[in-house]
Amino acid sequence: MAKAVVYVTYKRGVLDPQGEAVRGALSSLGFQDVEGVRVGRYIEIELANGRPEEQRAQVEKMCRQLLANPVLEDFRIEINAPAPAE
């Protein structure tokens, strides 16, 4: 079984209210050097065994249809193939 990891974040230039709230909180805690914070989502998907290119295409389709809003968000996919049996 392979695992896909998807990272979803707002696109550059899109207001990130959670990121701004975290930045403000860090500033109030004395972390004055923080100029920006972006908050995103981390999603793990377990996939049946298959060819990596097919798995990636399937996860990209999931992202475009459900997991991310392509107008406002970017996503990055990592496919972690299972270790070969010894």
C-alpha cells in the first residue's frame, strides 16, 4: 500500500486569516522577527498498490475536485511507495 501526502496552502497574494492570526499571536509573545505565517492543511491518503504515475494522477484529480480550491489554493503531492519486500 502506498501513501500520498498532500499539502494545501493559500496561493501567494490570497489573504490567509489563520496565518495572520498566528503571526499576530507570535508577535504578542515577543517573536518580533516573524514577517509572515501561512497556515495550510496536511492530508494523508492510503492508496492501493499501483503504478506511481497513475497514483499521482488519481490524487491530482482528488485535489482538483475536492481537497483544494484551485482558484484560491495550491497543492503539493508526495507519493511514498511501500518498501520492497525482502
